[in-house]
Amino acid sequence: MRNVTRALVGAIVASLVAAAVSVYAETPTEADFAVCNTDAQAAMKAGTATPTTKDYVRVESALTDSAATWTTWVRPISMESSDPQLIGMATDGITDTAYQATYRTCMRRNGF
């Protein structure tokens, strides 16, 4: 009976670990980017965003055109950043701290 119980517990633990890994392994889609860009635009208009010091540093870096921090692509919502929660952010938000703060919050809220 103990061996059956151990095997059952082992299978349950393995299933939970596999499920947890698959949740964290998800990557955001274009739809996720669109939702967070929409949220950021609305927060900018409403003035409800709360930027962090890092948001200000990233904006300053973007304004001084630091290639090490920002790489923008041709498509309007394709960008790379030192912060993975800013991937997919619209290029309009690169130089706006409120936009970045809201976009990051949205991505985090959606599990990214």
C-alpha cells in the first residue's frame, strides 16, 4: 500500500511541477501586446499611471538614443528592452514614463 501511495504522490507532484513550468513558459502574443498598449494609452489620458525610477531611466536612455537599451523595429508594436515586461510595447510609449509603467503593470497582471 505504501508503494502505491508513494507512486501516486510522486505522480501528483510531477504533474504540478509540469503545470507550473508550462504556465511560466508562456510567451505573450500580439493580442496581449494590444491589450496592454490600449491600457497604457487609456492611463496616459486619465493620468492614473505611477512611473518608477526605472521608467524614468529607460525614457532618458531612449531620448539619448542608447542602442544598448532600446531596439525598435519597423512594426509599431515590436521592440526589445532590458525589461522583458516592455517587449511588444508601442513605439509611442518609449519616451513616456506613464505609458511604460502602465504597460509593465498590465503585462505583469497577465502573467508575463
